Amino acid sequence: MPDALSQLLTPTGILLIVLGTSLGIFVGAIPGLTGTMLIALVLPLTYGFDPQYAMTLLISIYVGAISGGMITSTLLRMPGTPASIVTTFDGYPMAKNGQPERALGLGVMSSFVGGLVSWGFLVLLAKPVATLSTRFGPFEYFALVLMALVLIATIGGSSLPRSLLSGFLGILLSMPGISAATGQARLTFGLTALNDGFQLVPVLIGLFAVNQILRDILDLDKESAAAAVTTRGAAIRLADFAKHGVNLIRSSLVGTWIGLLPGIGANIGSVTAYSVARSTSKTPEKFGTGHEDGIVAAEAANNATIGGALIPLVAMGIPGSVVEAVLLGALVIHGLQPGPRLFTESPVMVYTIMGALFLANLVMAATMFFSMRFLARITRIPRHLLLPVILTFCVIGSFALSNRIFDVWVMLAFGLLGFVLEWRRIPLAPFVIGFVLGPIAEENLSAGLVSSGGSLLPVVTRPISLAFVAVAALLLVVPLLRARIRPRTAN
């Protein structure tokens, strides 16, 4: 712990936290640009960094991006990130009623508290969860990944078949390259460049950055104007913490719990917390009209999901969302193995992640509060000036991975694929998690089959593995049963 703190509190560490958080807020505040895209773009630039500094920068971007989305949600009713969609329900009406600074101030307060609560759970639970996961064998890990894939598929969109198709495509496109089971090349179609498979960074940049650029090009004629904002009504008093204390803690706990579940993410966390706040409120009819409780619930929950989602990533090496998948790739790229081994082989990295999350939340609150007027002006940047700059960084980031033009073509191809998938209303989250977790599932299944002499029985005879499989089966069956029951009820 002292070693991690001494590194974080150096001028370089503080600069990276401030830079990363500020960049995250900037990007999160621009509709269409996401923290996932920014982290994917910045990741190749961290190759020469000290691993601790690299993760400090990426964690700071993550915190800033989730928080920054509330700015345009509140001022323009345009969610900067998916996580801030629920903030529009009450933030925008409050801003429209002449209180934009109050809405933003409540959002900053809630984001800060939610981040700190989830940080506390990360510190308390990461080591016990990692210790528990040391009892996992290959079959337990395979069943856990299977459960994560099914869970992600079931919440990836309103249509279960589309979500399952997306996850299947992700697994399929993760297969080219060297097989974990046989050690031989497969599905390379004679291309030697495919021996290493499709690399994660160009795939992510393509799916999110290039895809969004294509969508924005089609909407270049749409312009928006930002609201005038000052900080004169944004001051948060102790009375506000007392007034919203129960809602803050409850929504933060909901967000942390949602973050712990693989694949659900901040947007589901904010929806759940908002629903709980409304159902327990004495004045539920005020929600959606500019009610303070709605802003508090949404922002506390979506920031709390960050610390919650980092727990399975650090403790078990299981990414809980698309962003964690990128962070998992960052750890692997820097030669680290997320999971129980991280606590024994690189404890400084564990404490660095924890410390960076705490400090980034402090910087986020200060930056958001003191720069509200400037942040509102970000929405006025003409997209015809912004898009070429973003595309340039996309090409540089993909090429820098291995100095191969092949990765640039991969980026463009996956950008087009992402555009087509979203056009057909097929969610991207199951695709990305399938792409990341598919090889992990295959590797653990192969190791398990070798240890059991080719028998699959341990998947259902080992208690922990059986529990994960049972949960996965329920997650698949319950939505299908509900879909059949609803038409009958309607009739």
C-alpha cells in the first residue's frame, strides 16, 4: 500500500489522474463519444508506460467519462454516455425550469458519494473474493464464464435472440488464430496476419469509435445549442447530504451490487436505483418532472457501478462490462494476470487501482464543479471539425499496436460491422464480452477436459460449477417463459 500511494502521489501520478479524469469528463460530455472509445484509443499510447501509471490513467478516464455524461443529459437532454440516460428524466426538466446549476450540483454530489461507497466495497471485498476464487478449478472458471456470457446476452437488449446472436458472433470472431486446445492455427484462411487472431484494441476502436464516426457523418446537419450555466446555484450544503442521505446510500449500494454482476453495467444500475427510489418515495408522481431524488438516484448508482465492476475484474479476471474488458486487455498487455495471482505477484498494482479510483473521484468532483460553464460549451464544437481528429487517432491507435496496416483494416472492418449491427438493433455489449470471454472459456474447458480425461461430468458434479451452470440455465429459461406467459395474459 505505501509503495502504491507513493507512486500515485508523485507529480507524474497526480498529473495522470488530473489529465485522465479531465479527458474522461470532456469525452463523456460529448454525445456519441464514450469512455470505452477513449480508453481504447489511449491504451496503445500506454505501451511504454510503467504499468502502474498506465492503469492510473485508464481508471481516471473511466471515472471521468461516467460522470461527464450527466452534463449534456442535464443541459440538452442528450445523454453523453449510456449510463447517463436516466439523468435526463429529471435533470433536463430541472434545467429547463431555470435550475441547471442546481441539477448539475446535485449530480456532482451524487457521483462523488456513489464513487466513494463503491471504492469502499472494492477495498473490502476484492481480497476475499480473490481468496475464494483460488478454490476454482478450470471447470469452475468455465462455468463462471458461461454464466457471465448468458447474463450479458439476457440484458444486452430488449430482444433475447438478438443478444444471443451478438454474443455468438463475438465468440465466433474470437476463434481465428492459434487454438488453445490444439496449439494449431485455425480459421486463418491462409492469412499469416491472422495467426494471432483479431487483436482486441483495433476491434474495440472499430466497434465504438469508427462505428460512431459513421453514424455522426450521417447526422452532420444536426446542430445543438448549450444552455447558459453558472456555478451560483450549484453549491452543495451539509443539509443536502442530510436531505438525500438515505437515497444516496441506497442508490450507491444498488449501483455497487449491479456493478458486481458481470455484463450489466452502469446504465442498468441507474435504471434500477431510479426505480427503487421512485417506488419507495412518498411523492412518486414528482419523478420525471425535475425531482431532486431522481437525479441523486441515477448519478449515485451509475458511478457506484465502477467500483463494483472492478471487484470481479481484479479478483477473478472476469470483465463485468465493455470498459472492464478493455482494462483487462490493458493488464494483460502490460504482462499482468488479473485474478488471485495479481494479489500475490503484483500487490502494488492492486493498491494502485484502488488508490487511483479514490483520487480520481476527488478530482472528478472538483473538476466538474469548477468548470461547469466551460463544459457546457463543449457541446458547441462542430462535429465536422471533431470527427477527422478522432479518426486520425483511431488509425494511429490501431497501427501502433503491432506496426501493421492489417490492424487498421481490422479496425475499419469492425467499425462497419458495428454500424450494421446497431442499425439492425443488435446490441454491441454481448458481442464484445463474447469476443473477450470466448477464448477464456475455451482455454479453461480444454484444461478441464485434459485433467478429467475428456469427461464433461465435472461441470455438473462439482458444486460451485453446478451452481454457475444452474444460474446460467435459469437466466436463459426465465425470459423465455415470461415471453410466453405475457401473450396469454394479454388475451
